Amino acid sequence: MSSGFSRGKDGGVVAEFEAAEVSLLRSLVSMMLGIVSPGQTSDDPLERALGIGDSAVPSDPVLARLFPSAYDDEKEAAEFRRYTEATLRDGKRADAQTVHDTARPGRAELTAEQAQAWLRSLNDLRLTLGTKLDVTEEIHDEIAMMSEDDPRYPAYVTYDWLTYLQDSLVRALW
């Protein structure tokens, strides 16, 4: 199992990954790439060219968690979403692609920029999985009490592993 991240050269980080861990990471970020694929775009060609998208709050709980409303006022939130969501989706896709492209079995060396992309993508993966699992503050107690035969066990352990990776990455960067 990965020992997590540690400080590398020139502000970068390093980690050792087993082949199965890399396979799991790549599978998860591939899922993320599908989730944050371009959203609804306007029928107006100028708005499409400018990246202005739909202003509706996503009905999918995962997308609503990944792209929360910026304002309590629905009209202000919709206007903000209309002008920012496409760019936010592009950023999430770029971060997920960075993880996909740099995760490899054995020693993975990341530049400071790649490490920041990993940090954002690990957060997105945790938000996604946590939303799907309805994770609460008691997750560690739930995992400890859960039988390994429980069909939810692999997903909860995966969430816990992503949390560990994110924590070790934050510690290595700061």
C-alpha cells in the first residue's frame, strides 16, 4: 500500500504506488472525467463561444456538491453559475487528467503544479464518493464496525484511502 506523499525536489512531491492503486486511481478519475464533462450550453453561438452555460442548479447531488451555489439568492446564484460553471468544469477535468497521466506504479514524482492538481482532484473524488455514500463525521466508526463482507465496505475503504492520500499530500506540500 502507498506510504503516501513526501516532499520531493523543487517544491514537488513523491509517492510510491502499487499497480492496483494506480488502476483504482485511474478508474476513479475516469469516472470524474465523465461526471464533469461539459454541461448544458446555450443555444446562442456567442454564449457558447464565451463558455456561458446553463444557470440551473444541478439535480444530481454529486454535481450539486461539486458545483455548489455561490449565493443564497437564487437569481444571483444562477447568474454566477451561468458565467463560471464551464470554466470550473474545465479545471476539474484538467486536474483529473493530470492525476490520470501522472499516476504510475512505483515512484511517482510530481512537480508543485501537478501536486496542486492532485490535491484538487483528490478533493473532488472524495466529495463525489462521499456524496454517493452519504458520508458523515462517523465514517471511521462505521468502517471499524463494518464487516469486510458488507457490499459497501470497498467503497468506504476507498473513501478512507483517498482521505489518507489527500492528507499526506497536504502535509508534504506544507
